[in-house]
Amino acid sequence: MSNGVIGVNIMRALTNYKDLVKVAVEEKVDLIISGAGLPLDLPNLVGNAPIKLIPIVSSQKAAEIITKYWSRKHNKIPDAIIVEGPKAGGHLGFKFDDLINNKIPALENIVKEVVNFGNNSDYFKTPIPIIAAGGIYTGADIAKYLKLGATGVQMATRFVTTKECDATNMFKWAYINASKEDIQIIKSPVGMPGRVIVNPFLKKVMRGDKIDFDCKYKCLETCNPRESPYCIADALIEVQQDDFTRGFIFAGANAYKATKDSCLDESKNFISVETLMQRILDEYTSSIKHNK
């Protein structure tokens, strides 16, 4: 369906992780991104297929573990590394207590460490491209991380409120209506902290209420249905179908910056990706000129 690059993001924590990688290989995707655990076996699962492999890490230590293991066991190094910091949305690769007590290094510091590792010519011949992620919202942010040595960035939150995003309008309006205080860290049933927009459903869970469910999916290795207060797969699917009474929304730390003025055009429709990309480019150019 496309002449462009096709990539898939496959979480290591999924119970059918190997099957999904196998399908990706069969379908001849161009790249596989993998996080939510260390994808140590990914090169072995992909074999000789010409697919770029990009792990997601939250520390220099994780980047080093993956790279050294791949090199030693599979004669392979990552084609790029995504460094996801503490301001990202969804599940986060940090300890809950460290996040809420602000004990996590800023993304800038983590990126610097991973860039230094990725440029380690004593260990591998070609530098590993580093992609910064988590809380990157403006063109000025992009300029900052490229200056720190990143090759590129990953942005998600700002693109949710575009016309082309397949989230429902209610989902998008949840971003626009969210205040900074609405965006909080929760303990996810899968054993990781997650950043969300707090709503009445989550407030019930935070009070200690248990939402009855049948485990239909058995989707994550790290989830124990007998101990989980709710099914996170159900919760995310319900919101996708506009039932906010039985689910919630993941969001990055800067989701509150989405406003009517910034996300809607003159006809009160959500702006296009083309429009947003031009804005980001303008912000980037302005930042470069200002900081010369």
C-alpha cells in the first residue's frame, strides 16, 4: 500500500512477541522498533532479513547491555537507538518512586550519555544514530537535541491532535481540555509506571476500587490478572471507542500545551500534519537563528 518506509513497534513484554516479529519479517517491513524490556533476542528472530533494528532504552546502561549482547551473540549492533526520557507518555522505563520524586535525570543528560556511547569508536566502527524521545514538543526542542548530538527525535503527543491521527475526536479533545495537573504518573497493572490524563475511571482505581474483568488477551508477560485492579487492554480499547467511563488515555508530559488555538484551524477543524510540520519547521528555524 505504500512506497515509503514501513516500520512496526513491537513491545518486548508482549506474550506473542516472537510471533509478531515473525510476521513483520514475512511482510518485509523496513524496520522494527522494540522497547518495554530488553529485546536481546531480536536479531536472532529477524535472522538475515534486511530489516533495521532499533531498540528503545531509558539509560546509557541499557543501550550498552543491548549493543554488547547483540555484538557478541549476533555480530550485530543497533541501526539506531531511541532514548526515551521521563516526560514520555504511556509506559515508562523507570521506577515509579523515582519518577514521582523527580530522581530521574533529564532527557538531555541521558541523551548526552547515550550519544557518547554511540560514538565510541573503540567499540564499533560506525557511530550509532541516537534518537531523542519523551517530552519533545517544539521545533526549538528538536534544535536542542540535535545540538546535543542526537541524529533525530521521536514526537508523539503533539501529533495526536491532528486531522490524520486516527484517534477519535473525544480522544483529541481530552488532550486539549487537559490541564498540567491532570497529567499524572500511575502504577500500571503491567508492573510499570505510566503517564496518563487522569479521569473519573482512574480516580476510582486510585481509591482502591477493582474493576472486574476476564483476561481475554493474556497480552503481557508482566501482567498478573489475579492481582490487577483492571485490564489495561480493555481500558485502552474502551477509550478508543469513546467510552471514557471504562478507560483512560496515555499522554506525554506536555499534552496540556495542546490548546484550541494551536490545534484547530480557522474552520474549527483539527489541523493537518502538513500544517503542523510547517509550524515545527518554523519553530526550528527561528530557534537556530536566535541561538546563533
